[in-house]
Amino acid sequence: MEKVFDQIVDFVNSNGDPQLIISQEDFDIWRQDYIWEALHGQRYGQSFCNRFGITDNHLYYNNGGIEWANEYIKKTYLARP
């Protein structure tokens, strides 16, 4: 349980907003690698969370599809230029 709280602290700035830490380049590389993981039965959000060490059940168990997950990831985890 401590790990969950440590992760929350790591992902939140002083205002309580998520810190956007994943670069667009890393995201694009992961998306290419996801094809292999999908062939082995991983869900899109599951693969993303596993790759980047993120605990986000909303994304991990996503039933909204890849388009929804991409928008969620971009708003929540990607660094903005």
C-alpha cells in the first residue's frame, strides 16, 4: 500500500495536478511495441501501465477502446511541448 502513496506523490506537483512525465517519443515507441504485446493478449491500457510502471486502474482495465485510452494518456501522462 505504501507504494501506491509513493507513486501518487511522485506523479503530483505542489498544486495536486499530475506531473506529465512521459515524452511523446517514448509514447510513440511504446505504441509501436504494443502491436507485439497485443498479439500476446495484453490490453492497450494494461500494456501502457506495465511499460511505464503506472498504477492506474481506470486505464489498466479500460473498456473505452484505444481512442479513449490515447486521449486519457495524452491528458494525464504525456509531457506537453
